[in-house]
Amino acid sequence: VQLVESGGGLVQVGGSLRLSCAASGFPFSSYAMSWYRQAPGKERELVAVITSGSRRTDYADSMKGRFTISRDNAKNTVYLQMNSLKPDDTAVYYCNALGRWASENYWGQGTQVTVSS
């Protein structure tokens, strides 16, 4: 199983980034996919989640209206479009895949997003 995030980097306040997470080694279309983030000294927090069939998405309150999660099951990839970025969005962003069973819970290595003011 592999989850490989990309698209992070340094961006100015108000800018945008699009993160990608390429998945392999499991039936991607059957898994709910999420993005989490962890800032220095803070616990990992949920950013957004999308169900296996893209029927439902959900976001942490502070990301609603600014971030959009989407997926392309044909490409085994999940995306996170981040707009109107703020310094508080600075964190390592992680991709997560969650299947039906508790053991089916996979993480990527993370990608750093830094928002400078």
C-alpha cells in the first residue's frame, strides 16, 4: 500500500495550493479518503473527507468555503484544493485511506505547506 502526497510548498497569505495524493496497492474506489494536517506542537486534525463514491464530503469548520476535496477513482488520486490560505494553515498535510475494517487504515508520508505573511 502506498499513499504519496505532493503539491505542498511555500505560499503567501491569500494564495492557493492544490495537494494530490496518489494511491496504490488497495481498492481505492472502495475507500473513504481524507486529508489531515498537523502543525508544530499540535495534534493531527481532520481537514476534509470524501466518501468512496464521492456522494458526500465534509470539512472542518475552519476550512469550509476555502478548501475543496475531490477524487478521481480512475486515477486513484484524491485532491485538496486550498484557497485563501492563512498562516494558521501552515502544517504537514497527510492523506488517509479508510476501508471497512479497522486494519484498513493507511497514511501517506505527508507534504509540508507553509503560508507566509
